[in-house]
Amino acid sequence: MIIEAFSLDAELTEAEYLQRELGIFWREVNESKLIHQVHENYQSGNRTLIIVSDASKHLPVITRLPSNSVVIILLSDEGTNRDALALVECQAVCFCFRNYSVDLLPTADFLRIAVLLFKDAFSFGALGTKGAFISHWARSLFLGYKRRSQIRKWSTIRDKFSYIPLGYTKKFALSLLSYLEKDSFEGSLYELGKVKPKLEISNSVSFSGSLGSWQRRVGLQRLAREKSSRLKISNGRWLGHQENVDSTDFEYCKELLNNAYVFCPPGYLSNESYRVEEALICGSYPLFLNAAITQGCREGTIALREISYWSYDSMFSSISGNNYICNESDFNEILSKIRKEYVEISMHLRSLLGPHR
């Protein structure tokens, strides 16, 4: 049974993920159509599911809807968008599922990691001259504190939302299926079958993506100094938000399939990224660099709770020599828990949508 959803957004990077893992089929509508659909469902005793990527576009419409008439899935907000917070606070919103944990890393840990990053970045020369580096690091620390203040505001509505995994991009799904010659496959990517964990075979580590974030550059340089890690970096090759797929995109999928571990550095605010589940689907284990200013270890969705248990100053020692982080049995148990989480989210979502009257 499918779950019907609506959105004012023209494109959703997560479209394949929502459909395959949660059974959500969405379509773009204009404002008048969305308002009409909500009122029609409301009169029948049902709520309407709205997928929100651009909160500012949806906020003026949702404020005009009947009380308790919609459920929203909030994508792509790491906790600092004021419109996203205002959206969830609206009386029309019964409940929200959101990406990214807003459970803040304790201040002491945040400062400790910031100091460790400072020391390593300075040692590796990651940000150019000494003066430029100190200025950039101090600015990052200041902005971090400022954004933490904004994220804390979500605690006032903690009973009105829960977490949904970030999932994977449409481009990844289509690239992987094409590479595996399974273009007609319509189910969950976790059920592909050919994807096997190889964690006891190799301690190779891959990373494909932009090196723009200084936390990423520092983490990669530190990882590269672990002699046994066999790090492979493909800088800038993979742009997951782009829609078009061609044969060059297969390289990203091949790297995930052929390496035991995948380096998953944070953005600035959060440890979560699309790369986490994309690695798991391909049988690779994500390595976190716990240097974000929001969630700490074991917070958020199943993938984060089960995997992100390294701190910045200890994680790399785990892959030295033959000290494998995870065996095949443990890996499969994590995948089983993730699939179960998707089932539970889907059931929760259906119960919220109705009927209620």
C-alpha cells in the first residue's frame, strides 16, 4: 500500500529513497491544489502528508491550513533554518519527521574536538598560512556557538517531531542499479542481493567527493597517515545532487562496493550524510569523523546510533593492522535494524495520516 504525498518543491533529491524504503509516492502541486487537497482529506477525517525541502516556500501556505490537518517530512534542514522551525510550530502540523539530529554534542566535547582539529589542521598545513588558519578556525568556532543556539530552540517542540534517516540520493540509486544491471528492480536497495559485506577481507578505505570542508581535509590527512588504512581518495568526482547519470558515475558505486570502509566526514553542523547509507547498501562500513557541532555518538537514527561510536582522537586506531571494526554478522544485524526502523516509521506515518474522525 503506497503513501501519497504532496510538495511545492519541483525536485527532490530523496525521491527514490522515499519511494523504495518508505513507500511514499510524491507529486509536485501548486499552492491552490495543495490547499484543496488538504481540505478534501480533512473533511474525510484524514491528514495530508507534505514533503518539505524548501521551508520558506511552504510556510505561507501551511499557516492557512486547518489545525492538526497535515504531517510533514522535513528534508535537508540541519536545525538552523528559522522557517523550518516556524513550520513545525504551526497549528496545522500534527507531527514532523525530520532529517538530522538536533541533540547537541555536549559543549565540553565540542570544545575538545575543536582543539584537536586545530592542532591537526595546523600540523598538516590544511589552511595555508598560520594567520589565515587561526582566523578561519576562530570564525568557525564562533559560528558554531551561534548555530548551536539556534538548534537548541528545537527542544521546545521535542514532542512534535522524530527522526527519519537521511537515506540516499536519487542519483546514487539509479547509478547503482545501472551498474549492477538491475534497472528494472523496484524494491528496497537493501534487498538487492548481490551486495555483500567484505569487512574481513580488506581494510581499504575510500572517499569520493569535494574536499572543500576543512574538517574533511584534516580528517583525510590524518587517516592517510595510518599506514595500514590504504586510503583511496577521488576528489570531486561524485556530485550526488545532480540528476543526470552517466558511466563516470559508476566509479563512485564501484569504490563503495570494493572497499571495506568508506570515510564519512561531517558537513559543518551534522555527522549525518547520504554517504552513510550508500556505503551500507554497498556492503561497506562507514567511518565517522565526529567533529560536527550537533549530534554526538549514538543519537538520531539507527545508522548513527549503531555506527558512530568513535571520537575524533580514537577512531583511526580501530582500523590499524587487522583490528576490524565489524564482522559480517554484526554488519548484517545493523542492516536488519535499519530495515526494521523503516517499517516502524512507515507504520507510524500511516497511523498519523488517518482516518481520525
